[in-house]
Amino acid sequence: MPNEDYAIVLDYLPKGKSNSFKSEPLAQIIGTEFFTLLEVVPKSELKIGEKIYVGKEERDKIEYIKRRVSFKELTSTAISELDKAIEKTITERNEDFLEFFNKAGSITIKRHQLELLPGFGKKHMLDLLAERQKKPFESFEDIAARVKLIPNPLGSLVKRILEELEFDDLKHYLFARPPPKPHGFQRR
């Protein structure tokens, strides 16, 4: 799977974690493409909410990517900033997420991708499919106006991505990179 090119800073720890062996600055970030949670060592001070480059080319603010982290390893500050960072990413990549509503398909005979969004059931899914057949959705406001009693589409996307980051036992991942398998994992 491709790597992240950009990320949003969730927390900046100028002296690193207190339980860390080595005292070095540390930041927890979330990628803007696959919502990958990472710990990085910055070259200089970072601001929470700042968008930074973490791709393969020369990085101006990041020394190196230390490791991938799980939701459980995030600091309380990082957790509190997570929903804002996800919402910012969805808003910036509006077209990609509208495309999800316009093109999402079935997972199985009885289950549809749209039903995985919190608050969306069979009725919402059927109404969405009928409306998008008439004309593709042009915005989240358009979805809310054309589909009766639908939960906030942007809010539902944020909640789904948070679920995908928090729980490592989900059967389907729509937006976030699945969590890494524990070391020593062997399939039998």
C-alpha cells in the first residue's frame, strides 16, 4: 500500500514521552490519505492542527518517521484533536468522499458499504441509491437535502473513520488503513 504524503499534527511533545528511553522531541500525526497514525521526530517545533509533508522526498519539518501507532497509544491531546483533523481532511478532500456516496457498492448480497456509516440503515441506503441514480450528489448539503432524515453525512464519515482507527477487529475498512498485525502473528 502507498505511503502518506501529508499529515496533520495531533500532538507535539517537545521532550518526548515521559516513559521513553531517549528524550527527543516527538509528534503524533494522522495521514491525510489513509488516516495512518504515526509518531515522528520533528526537526523543529510543530503546531497542533498543522499540515506537514511526510512523503519520500526531502522533509522540511520532519527528521524521520519513527513508527506507526495504534489508537490506544495516542496521547489524550492527540485523541481530542483527532475528530477535528479527520473533519479537516474530509473537507479538503471533499470530492473523494462525495464520490464514495455516489459510487459505494455492495459488500455482500445483504450488506452495502453505505450501511457501515453510523446512523445509516437499509432505508437510508435505499433512499441514497435512488437519489444518486437520478443525479449524482454535488455536496454533503445536497445529500442532506435530497435524502429525508439522513444523519449528517460529514459527521457520519468522521464517526466511521474514528471507529476504523479505534477498533482493530473490524471486518471492513472503508477509509482508514487497517491496523498492523501484532508481531509474531501467524496464520494457520
